[in-house]
Amino acid sequence: MLTRRGFVARAGAAMAAARMLPEMAYAQRALISGDLPKDMVWLNANENPLGPPQPSLAAMAEALPVSGRYHYQEVRELYAAIARSEDLQPDNVLVGAGSSEMLHAAVEAFTAPGRPMVVMHPTYEGPPEVARAGGREVIRVPLTATYAADVHKLAEEAARSHAGLIYLCNPNNPTSSITPKGDIAWLVQNLPADTVLLVDEAYIHFGESPELESALPYVRQGRNVVVARTFSKIYGMAGVRAGFACGSRELIQRMQPFRNNVLSYAAMRAVMAALADTRTIVTERRAINSRNRRELCAWLGERKLPYIEPHGNFIMIDVGRNAREFITKMPPLGVAVGRPFPPLDNMLRVTIGTGQEMQKFREVFWRVYQA
């Protein structure tokens, strides 16, 4: 178990190397200053506008009056519930504050000076930024023409560099594109013997394509694969901070020293309540997101505005000029959109909100686009 003092020391070293840890950096990047309308529509952080499901809200309300105690004895129950939900054993699971903590733990466990990290690019910046802060080399492999991970190049670079970790986000953030299940299968079969594949499935519940498939079966087979999941997205609990990683017992044991203690009692109760009704929650929320996503895609198509086919709860729109113009001009008009994602400088990342929120987005976006 990582002590508070040890965690602070590690965080301090990382901050000295990289100014601030990724979570802090993203929080600052997400800050939008100025005189903003009170009815702002926030489409900048891939949050779920539905918020926590009702069973989780009720569970958290019940937990708060007794949250003056740590409730360590109930952690075992949490691990058992998550393991059951994924047809695994509790020792195949590691729980943390969102999936971000699990991604960080994987970087710490499987990379080192001389053991680089190989990543698709562009992708979620958290893991590579943590690696760089710790003095690890990060090797970036450009996405394919279909915005999928180039699995052959990832394997080639991992073998060439003696990499400790390959990071693959599926669906990918920020592109909302997927890497087909056949490519994932090929990569697992062709992993260098001592390289771990880390698959970030934060957005997988929003996908509907038959080509999108979880990598969890490879965990069940005992392969060198770790899968990260979160309760921030489909379950709408970004601020609750709960996520987990799945892997073989040996891989989970290697990651365990790099996580910081346990979830809050309210978060544990929220997670267990959601898992008890997971099929209904995921099905209903996927349908709502898909409907609003389709409506936006149809609207963009009518105006012949290019976009990357989305599979998450966000979309990348090609605005035909530097997207920073939209990022700065839209908030004063009541809509916040995603930060820049070089080298996709003309692409604007937009979270899928409620039907009403997307209507306002279309009005404000079109006003800025035509200006």
C-alpha cells in the first residue's frame, strides 16, 4: 500500500518534472474565464449530462450520514461486485479514483527508464504525460487513415524499443473512433513477450458497432492485457471518482503499490448500486446518447461539414480552420467545447449533451461558423 507520504513524494517529483500532474493540468485547461452566461452548456469534458443514476444517488444519500468512518471492511464487497460484473475474480481487479488512477498505476508498474511506452497518437494525454514526468520515453505512432490504432506499427515499435507498455484507447479520445476487434486480436497475438497492452475502455459502453469489442476476454485468458474502465462516463459519475482495472493476478499485483488507498464510502456505495442495475442503466443511457449523436451527425451532413464517425459520447468536427477560434468564441455565447488536440488543429471535440443542449450547440456553432 502506497503511504500518503510516499504518494506526496512521488507526486512532487512528477510535478517538478512536468509542472503539474495530468489531472491538474486538464482541470486548468478546462477552466473558462470571463463573464459567462448563467445557463452555460458544458460540452467540453465528455461528461454525461444525465449525472449519476437514481440508484446511485439514493445509495450516496444513505451513505453520507455514516461516512464518518472509513468502512474498510466493505472494500471486499466492492471488489466482489466489480469482479462479478465482468466475470472475473476479485484478485483480477484493482479499484481507484476514476480510471485515471489505474492508467497512472499501469505506467508506473510497467514502464521504466529504458522500458518505453508506445502510444497511438493523438490519444488521451494522461498516460504519456505521466510517463514523461517519470523520465520514461514515449514513442508515438500515428493513427491510420480511418483514425484507428496502427496495431502493426505499435507492435513493431514495442519490439524494437523493448517497450514495457502499449497504450490503446478504444473508442479513442479525442477522435471517438474505434480500433476493430480483429486488429485488437492481432495485437494481442503479436505482443512482445514482456510488453503489457493497456486498453482504455472508458467510452466502450456508448459504442454500437459490431467491430467494437472489449478486450476483457483476453484478461480472462490470462494474456498480458490490462483493461481500464470508469464510472465517469456512461454512469455519469465523473465527480464521484471511481474506476477500475482488470488484469491477471500477477499484473494487478504489480500495479497495486502505485494506487493511493481506497475509494470514499459514498463512491463505493454508488458503484455497487449502479452495478446492481447495470443492464438497464447502460441500455437506456446508450440509447439516449445514440439518438442525440445521430441527430447531430445528420445536421452536420446536411451542411456538408466533415466529421469523424463517432462511437463515444463525443464527436470530432472538421471546422475547416483552426478550431481555437470556436473554443474561444463559443463560451461567451453560452456553449463550452473541448480543448485543442494537436495535430488535429482544425478539429473541434464536442461532447454529446441532452437534446436541448445540442440544439443550443447547433445554434451557437453555426453562428460562429458563419461569422
